Amino acid sequence: MPTTSKGITYPASYGHTRIWEHLETLATDVNRILTDGSVSGARIATATHDTDSGTFTTAETVIASVTATLKAGRTYRVRWVTRIGTSVANDIATPRIREDNVSGAERTVDFLPLPNAGTVGNLFIVETEYTAAADGAKTFVGTAQRASGTGNLYREASSNRPTYLYVDYVRG
């Protein structure tokens, strides 16, 4: 039977006598493609945190982590959605996405003004793209530190305001 460029097998124009077998093959191929992360936008990994982190100040601190199984040559989007809280209004936080750990390669950095002190935190989203150099497990971490101010900062999260760190397939 012929196969599409995405690996989906389909019946030839003369092979219709047992169509149910062809449908079963088609369903198997589609299922494989949808679950192997080869469809753009497919979610590869998710980490959810629903409790506050410990406090941190000027030392860069890992406050979220996700590990995904990646394939060499493919590009992935790493997206971090979280809230940072502070004990003193008008601090500035520096959130980052890094490879592997707190000293890993920096993929993106931002500055987040924290105009209010309190329990809800300040929402931010940072994202970056990453092209895998090798097949295998890859860890990404969300880090933060206080860039200015005097407060104690923390990842603010709860069951109705969780932190997410996602890895999605993009292309390749």
C-alpha cells in the first residue's frame, strides 16, 4: 500500500476489497503520528505546580522544571506561565528559562515589575524555541531572582492558579 509523506498508509485505487483493514491501518498510523509529537502544536510535556515556592531574593532560583523526550533536529516551544509574588511592592523580578539547571544555557530572560505585594502574584508568560541537538530526555527550568527592591519573592501558585511549564513540538 502507498504511504503519505507523514507516514500514513492508504489503500491503492485497486485495493478496496477489505476496506475495514485499510481503515484499521489508517487509524493506527494517525494514532502513532498524533502521539509521537510529529504534529505541529503537539504537547510533548507539561509540568504543573499548584503550591507556592520557597522565597528567594537575589540568588537565581529554580522554581519550575519540566523534562521532555525530544528528537534531534526538531524545534520545540518551551512556554512558562506563572505568577511571581513579593513581600514588598515595586520589586523587579528576572524570570528565565534555562536548559538543564540554574547554571544551564539561558534561553530567554525578561524583567517583571512587581507593583503590588500580596498573595495573588503578578502573572507573566515567557517562551522560547529550542532545536534538539540529540534524541533523548531534556530538562528545562524556570528560574527567577530579584533584580531590584528589598522583598522576598516566590512563585505564587494554587489549585486555581497553577504554574505551567510546557514543551510543544513546532517543526522539523
